[in-house]
Amino acid sequence: MKSLLKYLNEYKKESVLAPLFKMLEASFELFVPLVMAVLIDYGIGGSQFEGFDSYESYLDGHYGNMYIVLRMGLYLVILGVIGLICSITAQYFAAKAAVGFSKRLRQAMFSHIQKLSYEKLDQAGTSTLITRMTSDINQVQNGVNMFLRLFLRSPFIVVGAVIMAFYVDAKAALVFAVAIPLLSLVVFAIVFANIPLYRKVQDGLDKVLLSVRENLNGIRVIRAFHKEADEIEAFDKKNQELTRIQLFAGRVSALLNPVTYVIINIALVFLLNQSALRVDIGSLSQGEVVALVNYMAQILVELVKLANLIVTLTKALACAVRIQTVMELPEGMEEESDINTSSQNVQKIKENEESDECVKFDHVGFTYRGGKGEVLTEMDFSVKKGEIVGIIGGTGSGKSTLVQLIPRFYDVTRGEVLVDGRNVKDYEIDTLRKKIGIVPQKAALFKGTIRDNLLFGDPDGAEETLWEALETAQAKEFVEKKEGGLDAEVEQGGRNFSGGQKQRLCIARALVRRPEILILDDSSSALDYATDAALRTALKGLSYRPTVWIVSQRTASIQHADKIVVLDDGEIAGMGTHDELLASCKVYQEIYDSQYQEGGR
């Protein structure tokens, strides 16, 4: 939590003024019972007021009393108005600080998440990150707001009320010395009993939210397999468990008010009984009794507020810890702090850059975090500049993992991946990825316009460049037909485009930056054979001749590639041209036959 407080630095003034004005409000509130005591004793009761030698010194009897009533009433109004102004001012500063804090924290967290490596994103989990960005930050914001408003005010009122009670009458106030510790014991016992319960509630809420997110993401699969009833039943179980925990926590919390009110009322009964006897003998006035009762009521209210504040702060602190775990995840990939710049190494890099070798996998092995075995084993091959490389294999053979090592989305666990003769770890991440255009398996478009989405590839891309990329990606025709052309609207997730259209727009986006290396990770799976063939032909005709990596499960998409790498269970099962692999690679033969045998196409 301490490391998160730096996001409050911009709101130091508000963080000081909010509790300060709350203390002022509390101070004025403590004077109200004393004014009421004077009003009752001297205004209504008719006792001699110390401010006058006699009623006749100002007006005669009745009007003298009325003057005191009006004067004390005016004091009450003044105290109320000043207290209201202080309260509103404190609320304003507290809200400004809390909302500003959550804004800066949310911005920092979003920026941090954007810089996380794939490995760290896998480690955290998407649903966890969404919960931290929304629910958890809201809870922390609420905790900061309540802390600034009540953390000093409530203890100040409790202590101040006890002091004022002893000021009114020390003997009668002894009941406070017994009631306050007892009240505090009950309040904090219930609060601390609830803390672990609320943690269980948050854990249960996480499970429910995870279930909802999984169902929303997989709604098509659930319906395809007619599993709605099973999912509803599973959700009901999690929801009922959450409800059970919440009800139990609620029942414990519900004890707070009745128990505290019983203690207060017993204390009030004792106070009124003893005070009545003393009023009867004249050692205590009626106004002083009312003041003591009011101070007792103030203490009760503030203790309940303090208990609720502690519950809120407990939730906020728990959420802050969850946020902190995300913020502590290392950003990006570790970059070499001191690349060897010796003349020998510089000469070697220069020789490699002048060679025609674009990408080389040098005895590469890779294991996912927490994995028991290697996903890729002994990847050892190179690709020349301008070549078209096909990657094919069965589901789970490691095709996508292989190409994700080139832009260094993941780090190899052994061996080296070299781009232009340099280990990818020796590049600055920004420099490396500017060389590469990648189209992932899942076509992802953002809400906005077609132009906005294409400019992701290059923010400075000219309109001519955008249309050229669209033409190469076989998307120019349908974009021209859209109302607005490049400025046609793209809905969230590109849901107003077909699967093939989304894939072609994503390919165009990658082409806008004119990359040296273009990776198409199964990004033409929704295209028909004719469009797929036209796309491959257009890629071959690009003037800047990028090295193209095509990951596919269709042999038709890669059979004209200069080199085809066949993967089987994370190992290279074969490498060569289409004809060479048909003659020598059993895995490739099986894939080809399954797609081209009679009725298999």
C-alpha cells in the first residue's frame, strides 16, 4: 500500500485539507450540547444567566428568557451553518483526492499492463487483471475517501465527547469511562471477526466473476455443445456459496447495532437515573443532563462509523495488496544493460548484418513458465532475407510458439534466436519489434475507424500507404464499398465485419509499417482458397521484399513457400520444399493426404 501512496502526491493539499475541515466540523459539533444546556437551563428553565446581573438589566423576566433562547438559537444556527460548510468542503477535498488517486493509479496500472511480457500476462491472468483494474481500484478509492473523512474525525469526536462530558460534570461522566471501553470492545470484536469473512467474500466474488467471464467468452462453444444447463448449475453453486458467505458475514455485522444500542441504552438508563436524583437535590441541572445524553449519542454514532471505516479500510487494504502484486510484476523483457562493444564483436555484428541470413534458430529449446517439459526442442535452422517460410504441424505442435520467439514475446530457455545476425536479447525491444509485423491467430480490431486500426501499424502512415497495404491484403475492394471508406466505423472487436474481412484488415495493419519480417500466424484461416492464393501472390510482389513467415494448418497456404518447416510435438519432423517433403516427410504426407484425398478437401 505504501508504494501506491505515491499516486496521492499530486493531491497532498487535498489530503491535508479534507481531514482538517472534518476536525473543524467535529469541533463545532462538540459545542452544540453545551449551547443546548445553556438554552435549557437559562432560556427555558429561567435560571440566572451569568452574562447578566439580572433580567431587568436588559429586559424584564419573560423577554430576558426569550433573548437567551433567541441568542442560543442563533448560536446553534451559526454552528450548524459553519459545520455544514466545513463538512461540504471536507467532502469535496476528500472526493477530489480519492478520485484523482484512483485515476492516476488506474492509468499507471494500465500503462504497466501494456508493458508486461506475454509470460507475465500468462502468469497474472486476464480475468485477474480486469478485476484489479475495476473492482479493486474502486474499493481502494472508497477506502481513501472514507479514510480522509473519518479516520481523524471519529476518534476526535469520541475523545472530545468524553472530555466535554467530564467538563460538564465529572461525577456523572464516570459512566462514560465504563461504557466507552465496553462499546469499543464489542465494536472491534465484531469488526475483526468480520475481516476474514470479507476476505472469503472477495475470493468468492472472484470465482463468480471468473465464471461469468469464461461463459461470455465461450458462449458459442457452450451453445454448440448444448452445455447451458451444466454451466447454469455450476454458476448457481458458486453463486450460492458466495451468498452463504455473505449472509453469514452479514449476520455477524448485524449484531453491531443492536449490541451497541443495548449497551448505550443501559448506560443512558443509569445516567438518567443517577442524574435525576442529582437534579432533584440541585447538584446537576436539566441542561447538563441533556448535554451528557447528547455526548453519549455522539460517541455511539462515531464508534459505529469507525467500525464501518475499519471494515472499508480492511477491504481497501486487501485490494491494494492485490493491485500491488500486479504492479510489482517486471515490465517487458529484460534488456542487456551492457552489450559488448568490443571491436571484435562489432565486426562480427557487421559481418552478420551484411550476410543474407535474416533469422536463425540456433539449437533453441523453450519451456513455458511452470511447464514440465519443453514445448520446442532443438530448433536449429536459418532463413534468408526475402524468403517465404511455411510453418506447419498438428494442433499443439508449437507453431505459434516458434514464431513468437522472433519478436521476443517469450525468451528461449536454451539456445539463441538471431535476427540479422544479432541475438534478439541484444536488441532494444522497440528496435527489434519495429523490424517485425505480426498478425496473430485471433484477429483483433479496435473500436474506431478502419483508418485508426491501420495506423496502429504506423501512426505516420500516409493514405497512399494505407490503400497499398489494403490492396496487398485483398481488403481494398470491400473497404471501398464501405460508407466512408477508410473512415468507416469499426465496432468493438470488429463485430460488424466477417471473419475473413477482419483477418485481411489485420494483415493490412501489419503491412502498413513495411516490416522487414512479416509473421502471419494462421491469419488466413477464414479466407477462401482463391483469396488466400491472391494474398500470397501479392506478398511475393512487394517491392521491399520482407521475409514472410506463414503459420498454417493448410498445405495449400504454404506449398509454394521457399522453405517449409514441419513440426511434430515440438520437434522438427522435416524441412524443405513442398515436393521434397512429400517425398521424404511422413508427417507432412499425412497432413497433405488428409486435406487432398478424395472427399477430404
